[in-house]
Amino acid sequence: MPSEAQPAGTQLEQLEQALAQNITTGNVELPLLPQAASRVMALASDPNADAAKLSSLIHQDQALAAHVLRIANSPAYMPRSPVVSLQHAVAMLGMTLLSEIAFTASLKTGAFKVPGFEDDVKRLWRHSLASGAYAKEVARMRRVNVESAYLCGLLHAIGKPVILRTVTMLAQERRLPLDKPLLYSWVDGYHTQVGLLIADKWGLPKQVAAAIQYYADYDHATAFRQECLLTCVADRLASHLLSPDEMPDETLRDHPVFAELNLYPQDIDQLMKMNDHVLTIVNTMNL
């Protein structure tokens, strides 16, 4: 029977089956980790790295260098005086923060693109940025590794834009219309599997892969449970900040993850006092 004659429900079921099959067989076009991001990540984990190496690395990509300087001069980081060079940026912000900015800026240009769905991708990217920023604050509160927490928050939903692109391409091949609620349900339902494929391809740290897999299902985490809990909190705080109608205050607080992390109501209040600061970072990094 020609596909045009099949009921829409049957066609959509076949579309979802094709999506699931592509993921299972690894037949999904995964984004490449931008070369600059890969080098920055390697440098950030190198105990012998110094500020000169980092600024030299960023200088190799003029567009990235311009982005980093613009971000370093933004209200999010409030420099005491204008940052005029990458060496100055390292001195003002420190290697760790500058590495984070460079990694994030290079990632945005390479991994978050789905033609025709620019608004959806922007929404996903802003959520990732907010999650990363909140993850750092939760990590400081719990006295755990801040840099690792940032990566977990930033990358926990890295599979979502890939699912978005994969589904839209499959639908175009079959000439099928897609309604947004169904599309979003597939993005939510399948992004973890694709996120793990990306983590493997990019060589992400093991704790980041664990956060991708278990941030919403932390009870099943067999390792790096703290990172999974922390990422779950960051994800919820980001949802509350950017979509308060979908994640109102009461819904945010009424979740066992806060107790699991020994975060009390006053701790949640403290985190929510960071909302304006986090939003400033999101707007700054949203290149």
C-alpha cells in the first residue's frame, strides 16, 4: 500500500520505529566536537597547562577569540576594567573560567544547529547554559568539583538537538507533517540514548556520561551518583527560570532530589537568589 494511503497514525508509528532503529544501530548523524572545544577540554585537564597555552589556543580561532573577549567584557563577569586581550582575560578571570567560556562558545557554533527549528534549538541551548550555571552553584554549595559539575549541567541534554534534527529529516524523507507536542515527546524520550553516543564519540569524562544517562533517574546510577543528583537539581532550576509556567515554584521544590543532596528550603532559596545572575550568563553566552 503506498504511504499516502496509510492512516496518519500508522505513518507516525513507522516514523518512531525508524527513529528507534536508527538510534539502536548507531545510524544517527552525531555532531563533531569542535576542534577548539576538544583542545580546550584537553588543556583544562592538563596539570601542566598554563595561561599562555590557553590564550595561544584560543587565538588560533579568530571568531572564537572575538566571542571570548566579548563575553569576558560582559555584565555577567563584570571586569573592573575593559579586557583588551586574551592574556588580560586569563589574568582577570582565571584559566578555569576562561576555559569554560571558550569550550561553551566553541560548542555552540558546532553542535546546536537544526535548520528550520532555530527557535527550538535556541530554547534547548538556553536551558543547557542555565543548567550549567546552576550546576556550578549547587557544586559550590555541596563543596564538590565545580568544573565537572558545569560540564554535567551543560551537556546533560546534548542529545536533544540531535533527536530534533534526526526526526525532522526522517519526516521530510517521508513527507510527513510533525506536530510539536509529538516531536517534543520523542526528543524527551530518546535524547538520553543519543547523548550517550555523543559522550562516547567526544570522549567526555565518565561523570558527564553518567549525568547524561541518569540525571532524571538517579536511583539507578551505579557510579557518580552525586553528579547525577546535582545535574537533576540544575535541570529543574533551569526549567523554573526559563519556563516558570511549566515548572512553578511548588513543583520545583516538591521533588526528593533536594533531600537526597541534603539541600534544605533555605538552600533552595539561596540558589533561586542566583536567578538574575544565571539569566545574565545565559543571555551573554547565547551567541
